[in-house]
Amino acid sequence: MTKLITDEQRAQLLANGRQSLKQENFDPTPVVKLFTPDAGATWLLAEIDPDDHDHAFGLCDLGLGYPELGWVSLAEIVEVRGGLGLPVERDLHFAPQKPLSVRAREARFAGRVVA
């Protein structure tokens, strides 16, 4: 089984979380993309709260046509299952290139995460 978030990604997510506390308009690039292979949910995570390692911030799309920026529980994401009962996976080919604000704008226009 593939680890949902690698140690390297977790370190970057935590570094972004610390930077976010210091810099008011911090706009990080998403670090990891998680998705349900048998449903329409996608998460582009950009930071983890350094005081609560279960809470991650990013672009969240539950497949309902309303992607939004927000906080999610990593423990809850691990428990999510799609229609066929498949667990959430990490996109091994995700190449972060755009800041979170740009990804969010694109997602709102498209009605879904465009990655």
C-alpha cells in the first residue's frame, strides 16, 4: 500500500504551515494531490497546521461542483471510500506548478479541481 503522504511531503506541508503563520498573504503551491479513484473527490493540500498535524489546508473538491479552499482532517480523508469501497490515493504523477490561489480560481471556473 502506498503511503498517503510521504515524509518529504509532510515536511514541506509543515514548513508551509509555519510560513503561513508568519506571512499574512502566503500563497503556497500545493504539495500533494489526493483523490478517490472511484468517486469525484480531490484534495490539493498545501499546508499542515504545525500545532495540529491532523489538519491540512488546501483546495477541496468533493465532486459536487463546488471546490473550495478549506481545512480538512487527514484522519478523515484516510477513512473516505468511494462507491466501490476503494480508499483515497496519492497522485504519484502530480507536478505542483501553480500557487494555491491560481488552482482555486481555475477550479471555481471549471466547477472541479483541474490538475
